[in-house]
Amino acid sequence: MKAYKLVYFPIRGRIEPVRLLLVDNDLPYEDVNCSDGWPDSWKPKLAFGQVLQLIDGDFELVQSNTMLRYLGRKHDLYGGDVKEGAHIDMINDGVEDYRLAYVKLIYQNYDAGKQEFIAGLPAKFQYLEKLLKASSGAIVKGKKTYADYNLFDLLDIHLLLAPSCLDSFPTLKAFHDEIANRPNIKKYRSTDAWKKLPVNGNGKQ
Ligand code: 0HH
């Protein structure tokens, strides 16, 4: 199979869930660093002037959640019927809401807002805990979904911000542990290159 190309800055950022999906499912990809020549050589070529971008042969996509859904449809990670697909989308949209709040904290209000943000996490995570508990600890019971990787990454970056944030959420903690320990993902996350990769573009995490 031809390798996907992932165009982005050398950070985890919004591309990490896409990378994790590809890694876990043995789908080859190569990273293309857009720092060289940013913005002049890149912005005019990108549909909304922003990365990330996925290149699949002659097909180019931007928008991180669109990419996840595209890969989900292509590689059987979108549930078994329209209702399962909608359930997966619903959780992914919830993850996006929580990611936007995190991104706002990181880039706009880190020092002044961190403690209040952390204090508000249980009120958010209780919903995700309940949703996963209702499906035996998964987004869809017994199936991998594209949203697994987005939820995993969301939990992962929040654990960096607040290491005890999942202590009261055993279902979310088990979900995070299970994905972190899948062989391909464990190997990918154990490399020096991955450990050195900044989480966000401003060095905060
Ligand atoms: N809705 C889009 C999506 O989900 C949002 C994309 C987006 O915000 O795909 N793209 C940003 C880059 S992600 C962008 O293109 C934020 C990370 C910024 C890190 C930059 C520095 C890294 C240095 C190592 N931003 C550039 C722009 O808008 O001109």
C-alpha cells in the first residue's frame, strides 16, 4: 500500500490522533514538515490556508476531523451501521469541543487559567466516563473506531496537564491504558523522536 503523507509542523498537536490511527492499523505514512517554507510556500496551496493536510495519492484533505472520518470509512473504523456511525461522530464532536477548550488554555490563557481549567475537568470527564461505561468501556463495544484515537489523545494531553485527572474515572483510565499498551502504539510512543516531539507549538503542555 502507498504511504499516506501527513503535512504538519513537527509537533503532536492536532495531527497526533491521525498518526495513532495509522500506526495502530499498520497503515504506512510519512511526515512532511511544513515549517520549511511556511507560510509562503504552503498557505496558498491549502484549502483553508492551514495544516494539517493528508495526501492520499492524488487526493488532498484538510481539517483534522474530516481526515479521521475519511480514514475511518476507508479502513473500517466507522461502526457497523448508520446509528453506530452517528454515535462515533457524536463522541468525536464532544472530543472536539473539549480540545478547543484545551487549545484556548494552552495558547491564550495558560498561566492565569490553568488551575481553574483543571478544577473543571471532572465536570467534563463525567460525561465521557458515562458514555464509555454504557458500551463496556469502548466507544462502540467490541469495535475499533476512528474516534478512539481522538479520545485517547485528548485524555493523554490532559494527563500531561493534570496527571491525576483520571483518578476518579476508572473507565476512561482503562480505555487510555488499553490503547497506550497496544503493541504498535507502545512501540511508536517509546522512541526518542516521539518523546522529544513538542505537544503544542508554544512549548506549553
Ligand atoms: N479546524 C482545523 C483542523 O482541525 C484547525 C487547523 C489549525 O488550527 O484541522 N491549524 C493551525 C496549526 S495547528 C495552522 O495551520 C496549531 C499548531 C500551531 C503550531 C505552530 C508552530 C509550530 C512550530 C514548531 N496555523 C497556522 C495558520 O493559521 O497560519
